[in-house]
Amino acid sequence: MAPILKIRGLHARVEEREILRGVDLEIGGGEVHAVMGPNGSGKSTLAYVLAGRDGYEVTAGEVWYQGRNLLEMAPEERARAGLFLAFQYPVEIPGVTNAYFLRAALNAQRRQRGAPELDAMEFLNLAREKMKLLEMDPAFLNRPVNEGFSGGEKKRNEVLQMTILQPKLALLDETDSGLDIDALKIVSRGVNALRAPDRGVLLVTHYQRLLNFIVPDRVHVLAGGRIVRSGGKELAHELEERGYGWLEDGAVAGGRRA
Ligand SMILES: Nc1ncnc2c1ncn2[C@@H]1O[C@H](COP(=O)(O)OP(=O)(O)O)[C@@H](O)[C@H]1O
Ligand SMILES: [Mg+2]
């Protein structure tokens, strides 16, 4: 079976600046990978490039998603094909209720798969069940998407979207930031419930903390726009103790100081 995600030599620019400088990464079915790295190293850029966000220009390299050329797919096509990005800063959509938004997104995906659409009642039952898992108040369904939500509520709402949409590849960008320990545990429960042989998860995180709750199969360090180190979950603990400096120096010595 083709890997869920295969990135080869990916270079990308934002506003004329090269941020990604040759990223290689492969996620197999059932795997959870963590991408860690100092602030400004390009972690969010990597997630945005994969989701196809405007303004992020790929200049070289390849990305394969379940055997398909991801870079040739429009952003909404990527979403319909099961790629999901939970934002570092979730967007608010005034005037559109969470329930409406989620059902529209879910049904778009179901149409793509040739599955029957869910009516309002069926959707409500599904959403309530998922909200129980995340200990969310069902009243959230009737509120405009993320409007007036606290930081922690927005993060929880992103994970709700994810548990309802059941993506094949979930990208989570700093989903742990701004969460207290209880919320962190609940969010982790949602992500762990997603683990399945035909899914992959990419967790972007600055801190090791989240990885106590979602144990990754692989940990990668992004510095200077490249993966400078990969390892098992113990690498995250090493980073917690030693910081990133020792690896960043290596990245510079490794050849980009031209
Ligand atoms: N929209 C943008 N416009 C200009 N510069 C950007 C933009 N997005 C990211 N950058 C720059 O790209 C670099 C990497 O940013 P980012 O991917 O957000 O890093 P990280 O998520 O690892 O903290 C930073 O130097 C940042 O200033
Ligand atoms: Mg970021």
C-alpha cells in the first residue's frame, strides 16, 4: 500500500523568502509523526503547503498523498480527499453555525466517496456522540464557528471537526498551545481515537508536553527549513532537556551558510 504521505526534497517560498529548503518525510498508515523545532523554523509553513494555502509557493520537490500527486490537487480537493489541517490560530466564521459548517463539510466528503449524505437528525446524533468524547457542551453546535470561543475552546472545536470528518491525514499545528492540562488530555483522547491503519497523523509542536499524551512513532526536528534529525519518541525527551541549539548549529554547519 502507498504511504499516506511522502514528501521528497520539498522547497517552498513565502513572500519571496525560501522557508522550506529540502524537506523529506514519509508517513505510513497507522503512524503518528511529530514535527518539532524552534520558532520560525518553518513548521506552520510545512503544514500550510500541504493544505495548499494561498501564498505558499512550492519551488521544488514532490508530495505524494496516498499515491496521488498532492501538489496538483486544489486545496478543496485535498480536503475532500481526507486531508485535514487543524490551524494554530483557528478562524472564526461569523453567521455560520458550527452544526451547519460541519454537516456541509462532512457531506461534501461523503458525496466524494459516493456515500449517502446525512440529514440534520443523523448528523446531530453523530455530532453529539463525538462531543461526549471531547467533553464539549452540545450548545457549541448552535454557535457561529469559533466566534467568541476561548483559545482552548477553539482548539477543542478543531479536534471535534477532525473526529467528525475522520481524515486520512490529520495535520495538527500547535494544537497544544493555550490548553490547560485537562483540555490537553481531552484533545489527546480525540487524536488517539483517530489512530487507524489507513490514517496518518502529523503533529506540529514546539513542546514535548503533548507527546506525553499522544505517543508518536517518529519525531522529526525541523531547523533551517530542513529535517535535521529524526528519531523515536525518546528524541522528544532529549529535545526537552537540551533544547534545539545543538541541532540548529548542525543545520548551519551542514551547508546553508554559503
Ligand atoms: N505569511 C508570511 N509572510 C511572511 N513571512 C512569513 C509568512 N509566514 C511565515 N513567514 C516566515 O517564515 C518563517 C517560518 O515561519 P513558520 O512556518 O510560521 O515557523 P514555525 O511554525 O516553525 O514557527 C518565519 O521566518 C516567518 O516569519
Ligand atoms: Mg507555527
